[in-house]
Amino acid sequence: MSAISEGIKGYVKTSVALLNTPTIKEGVKNVLGSVTFAFGLLEMYDLYQILQGRSISTETHSSPPTLWETANKVVILSAKISLILSAGVSRPGVFLISSLVGTIFSTTQLARVFGPNTIFAVNPWHPRHVVSIVAVILALPSNVQAVYKCAQWAFKSSSAVDKRAKSWLTDTKVRMMTLWNTITSRPALHVGNSLSRLILRSA
């Protein structure tokens, strides 16, 4: 067990050191932020289509009760909002919002009201971190549903079918994008960093 523990610690130490290399760290943040921002743009266009009269969900169900279909629409809508919020706190999103807000308020005024605009561990109550947390909370039902759907698919028991011909951005893709955003979100990365430090501190 000691050899396994040392092996895990060595792997975590190497990974943490690699990911904290400035060039790699910034590159990873830029890639993840750009993907998250792109998801948000897709979802904003999708919501526009919904406002134009398209159904929220792209799935049809052969036998479940209406209550399940309604719950599914709520989960998908929650996931869509989560994707848009995540885009807003991604690097490109923060840059755009900061540029707009900066034309009205100064950095000093914003810092006085919201505190320093720094990392999650230092000021978790800064608006961009709060929005990140809200986005993760809104994504949780979709993530649970994604796991459930995967289990259904594995056992060939799903009765829901995506209407792919009517919408490219299907419920399945929304769930996968939401799961991606949750894994790469600031709260999730903060938890991952904390666990890494805990493993490295352990004997």
C-alpha cells in the first residue's frame, strides 16, 4: 500500500508541477476558456431559437409521464443557462465584460465594492467566482441526468430519442457540454488543487 501511495503522490507531484509551469498553465486556461466561451455562444443562439418558438428539449419520449418530460425541460433549460453563465466568466467573457464595465466604473470603484479581482482561493465572493458557483449548481441536475443517460445507453434501455433532424444542438450535446464546463470550472479546479495539496502533504 505504501508503494501505491508513493506512486500516486509522485504522479500528482509531477502533474501539479507541469500544470503550474507558467506557459502551460496559461495555455490550458486559454484553451479551456475559449472552448467554454464557444459553448456559451452556441447556447445563446440556441436560446434565441427557443424564443422564436422551438421546443426547449429536442427529445421525444415514447412512454414516460408528462411530469418526466417537464422535469427534463427544466433540467435542459438549467443546463443552457449554466452554459451561458460559464461563457460569461470564461477568459474571453471576462475580457469583454470587463471592457464594457470599465467604461462606466473604474477598477478602484469595482474593487471597493466587490473586493480584489483575484483567484478563487483569495476572494471566492468576487462576482465572477459567484457566477461560476451558480453555473456549477445549475449544471448539477444535467450532470446527474448525463450519468443516468449513459447508464441507460449502456444497458440499451433508453426510450428517449433526439430529434436530430430539427436541431443540431441536441439535449445530449447540451449535457456533454455542461459536464465539460463543470469539470473545467473554477470551483472544480479549486477542489482539484485542494485535493492535490492534501495528497502531497499526506505521509
